[in-house]
Amino acid sequence: MSEAHAEDGPRLRDLSEEDLLDRIFPYFVQREDVLVPPGDDAAVLRAASGSVVATTDTMVLGHDWRDEWSTPAEVGSKLVTQNVADIAAMGARPTGLLVTLAAHGDLPARWAEEFSLGVASQAERYDVSVVGGDLSGAPDGVVMVSITALGDLEGRDPVLRSGARVGDVLAVHGSLGWSGAGWWLYAQGGTDPGPPEPCPVRPAEAEPPTGWTEQSARSVLMWSHRTPVTSVSSGVVASLAGATAMMDLSDGLVRDAGRIARASGVGIDLDRASLERDFVAPPLTDALPLDVAWTQVLTGGEEHSLVATFPADSPLLRDQSDPDGRWWVVGRVVEADDARPRVTLDGEAIQGQGWDHFAG
Amino acid sequence: MSEAHAEDGPRLRDLSEEDLLDRIFPYFVQREDVLVPPGDDAAVLRAASGSVVATTDTMVLGHDWRDEWSTPAEVGSKLVTQNVADIAAMGARPTGLLVTLAAHGDLPARWAEEFSLGVASQAERYDVSVVGGDLSGAPDGVVMVSITALGDLEGRDPVLRSGARVGDVLAVHGSLGWSGAGWWLYAQGGTDPGPPEPCPVRPAEAEPPTGWTEQSARSVLMWSHRTPVTSVSSGVVASLAGATAMMDLSDGLVRDAGRIARASGVGIDLDRASLERDFVAPPLTDALPLDVAWTQVLTGGEEHSLVATFPADSPLLRDQSDPDGRWWVVGRVVEADDARPRVTLDGEAIQGQGWDHFAG
């Protein structure tokens, strides 16, 4: 142990891989889908419906998180959500996670333990098992975490990006721009106001929740940046209800809608009035200037809400029974037109990233 | 493009993720097991037998390879083999790979392309598709590559580490200590003598191949360090032939046999005469001092040969029809004895890592 940091406990270099695994493994519950748990050359997971859905996502210290903003548990939580959201966006349920940590030897073992706890608690939320992983050394200062998520379609067809049809509507499940707004608040030098109250999951009622203070609004947005969430059950329900295309929102509404539009060979026209009423609203407008709120709603990344296209008469669009929130229509699928961008707002091109024209 | 390195072509930072994927994707052939190829939120792979085998392994520049020893293609090739060997060691066939590259922006795009080519060509060898992955930035100087491999048991039970029974024999498929010997030659300051001749796959005949020169021996050993190989079909055949426990050799015969012994609650006694006759032999003994050859046979890592236990009367142990080589008996499974280490050599403790007692 380095004496200068004795108060932090042992470093990774002070522990054997086995010692570290002994500290981490107890966090990981093995569900009944796991036929061979971690500890052998490979894990074996049930894939009852005869196929497996697979995705992987990586986070690197300094690129994807900052230690002064995010705790190790929050990094683990966010990494799980990023991966699970990709499974959910296919209409599948996650069944297993493989977790990799590559880190320099001076990293406190406690960091790895708290990261694992964040992974485990978010895995619990999504009812998925951690079935394997890898620990690796890395150069000084480097911490890199990676997850591969596996999922099961349970007999459903996957919901691809390519199925949107002209006449469908585009709808969003969950928040828009909250994570990006949190990032913006941090980048402005904002300090963490602590865990948010009230509950940050947007409820299903027709109107956004009221009663935010600037403090509680900042709190929920910064929390959303550190620990975004997705909804597996809402992805499954969307698939059952006939969603024609679906994605999770990783890179912002405009870019991700553009991916659906390109894959489907269509255009997507966003509806300004719907976005303004349902999303450019508290808590965003309590914590941000209006132009920044618009920017984040349209382009804020790492939200991991779901965006999907549905036949316009889908009953799901009127359903308010999902405790994780409802699907909000924000646009419609139109013919692709070489004279217009793939994604428009009230039929107009969306200029740049600054959204100054929304400021007034 | 950095002018100082203009001759290397564009750097990662000069390309969009899409540009880079356009350069890499054509290398990756999608086999019929792939139901949804890369490009959506997640891939979908057939898992016909109702389960999926999963493992992950990571390599970090400076920790797991050196650019002065290994080409980018060799790093990709080795990473594939490491992961596929874990699938093979369960008696499964690999069906899909997810490949992650996290690298600093100054890395030549050509590095990523050559790495991908190495992944693709080794994936071709093992008949497995690259179905997904992730590209990520990383701090200056950092290059990290990671693969998750998925596999299918095709209805067979997995061959675990825990099934060895007293009376079984321990057998090795493939070489022992070649990769470790290559590492030792590099560490001694050896320069790469170029691609090896003759074919480095050990043939199935009873005697090790003869006719090595020191030069050809060094060449094949250094090549084995850069591009170890495993044999999927031999793992499948071992499973069908009733192997009771199996692993791939990642950390050396003694450590990995110890893992089988602990998981199975038994001891393993290695046979000195068999090891000496079949493994402490050319090309090792043409390129290394005898004590180093013994050390590498017993403890050399990253070999990715298979080691398994079988009932002593298994006909597979006499089979010489596998073009990838036969199974060589190197020990037997004995009762665990608290007075002895888990793994012994002719009933004696194996002292330290130096093997000086073998030098004479």
C-alpha cells in the first residue's frame, strides 16, 4: 500500500485478481437464466427463444466521466443503463452482463468495489445477472470500464431502426435533454446539490410535474447526467404494441431520429408545439435559460430514453398505465425529400447546435 | 492530420466514427447465425440450442502487448484466439464476437484497420462472425482492445473445470510453453526472425517434428507468442469423447491444472517422463537452455492450447486423426491431500518458478 494514500485502503496492485474478485462477486446475484455462473472459462446463459441479442459499450475516465462529478457507483450504474437501453431498444429483455475493468495499479480497490456495487444495484433494477467479465492492468491514470449486455427476445421479432413507415408517428418514452442539461450545469461550474427530490422518473400524467424549485430542478438534472435510466418493460410493451422502429437516445433526439430516418429511407418531422408543451418544460425551464433547454431537448445525449415510431392509431399512445411514464408523440414520419434534411422541425431545417432562434 | 506523421495517413481524430467503421466493416463476414448484423442498437445471433456461452478478454498496450514486438494484425489475431479458446474450452463453438477499441486520437487509422484485419482473418479461421463492438476515445498513449465471444453448445453439456475425477488422466492438446518461450526470447532482446517455416502447428505423429534449426525454432516460438492458436474442433471432439473437465491454457500448465484440481476437489500429478518426452523437446530445446524450456512447459502462459481430463480408457487418447494434433497424456488425477500441493510432479512439490532443479 502506498503510504501517501493509506487512508484509501489497498490499491489494485496490492491485491491479487482473486482477492479483488472475492470482494466484488458477492454483489452479483445469479438469476435462473444463468446455467453456468462466473468462475469457469465462460458463462452459459439460457437463450430460451433460440436467439441472443448482444451489444457492448465502453466508458473511459476523462472522456466519458469525470471523477469530480461522478462517484464510482454512478459510473457503474450509467454503464449498465447504456448497455441495457440498447437491449431494450430492440424490444428484448436483458439476461446477462459481462463487465470489464481495465485500470492502473494505483486505483483504490474501493473504487472497484463501489463501481461493482453500482453495476450490481442497476443490474438489480433491470433484473439482469452479471455473468462474467475481465480485470486488466492499464497505464498510469487510466480507468476504463466496459460492459457487454446479452438479451432475449422471448419470441418477439426485434424492433429495428429500419421499419419506420410514412404516416407513422414518432414518440418518446422518458425524459428528453435532462442528462445533457445536467452536463451543461456541471460544465457551467455547478456543484452537485445532492440526491434529487422528488422522484426523478417522469410520471405518467398528462402535464409535467409542477412544484420544482431551481434547486430541485438542478438536482434532478445533474442526477440524470450521472445516473440516467431506461425502461426495459416499456421497450417490450412498445414491441408488443407494434412499434415499427425503435432506438434508445444516446446522441440526442435529432441525431438518433436521423438514424431511424436514414435506416428506414424516410424523413422525420418534429413537432415544435408538442416538444414545447411536453418537454421544454420543468424541470429544464426552471434550471436553464430557454435556449439551452431547447438545445438539450433536441440534441442532449446520454439520455437513454426510448424513441420509437408507431402506426398513428396505436392505442399505446393513449395509454397512461405504465408507472415508468407514457409515450409522448413528438413528430411524424414523412416522405424523404432530397431538398430537405432527414429531420426537420415544423418542416424547416434545424440550424446548427446553438438554437439561438429559440431564445426569444 | 498531424504533419509530423503525415506519412502514416490519417489519425483516429481525423475521422468520424462512421468513416472509421466504413473502413473496417468490409472485413467482417456475417455468417448465417447472424439474424441482425451490426448497425442497429444491438446484434441478434441465433442460439439454436437454447443457451449461449459468453466470455470476455481485454488487451492493453504496454501490459499485454508491445508495438515493437507485435503488429496490429497480430494483436487482433491473439485477442480473437484468447476469447475463442475460452469458448472452445467449454466444448462450444464460437458464433459471434463483439470487438471494442478504445484509443487515443493520435493513433493512425491504419492501426485500427490492420487490427481489424487481424481480427477478421482469425475470425475466419474459427468460422465466427464479428457482430458488433464499440469505438471509444482514450487518454494520450492508451490503446485498449477487448472482445466478448459468444458460443453455442449445440445441445452438448458444457465441460466445466469441476468435473475431474480420481483415476482420470490429464491430457494436453497443442503445444506447451511455445508462447512463453517466444516471450522469453523477446525479453532476452531477440529480434523477430520473420514468419516461421515449417508450419508451426504441431502435427499428430508420435514424435515431435525434427529438423529444426535454432533459427527456425526461434522463429516458430516468437511467432507463437505473437499469434497463438487454439482448436475449436478439438474442444468439441473432447466434449463428445467424454472429457470430464477442460480449460484453455492461459496462465501455464501448473496454474491452470491447479484450477481444475481446486474446482474438482482433487489433486493432479504431472508425469515428468511424459512432459520430457513429448513437450521438453524441439523446437523449445533448440532455442532455449533446458531449464528455461522446462520452466516454459510448466508455467508459460498465453498458450491457448486445451488441457482436459478424461477417463483413462478414452479412445480419444489413442486417436491420431485430428489434423490439428492429438491429445497427449501428461498426468493423472489423484486424491487431494492436504499434505501436498494441488499439483505435483512425480508426486513431489514443484518449487518456485525457477526450475533450477531441472537444469542438470
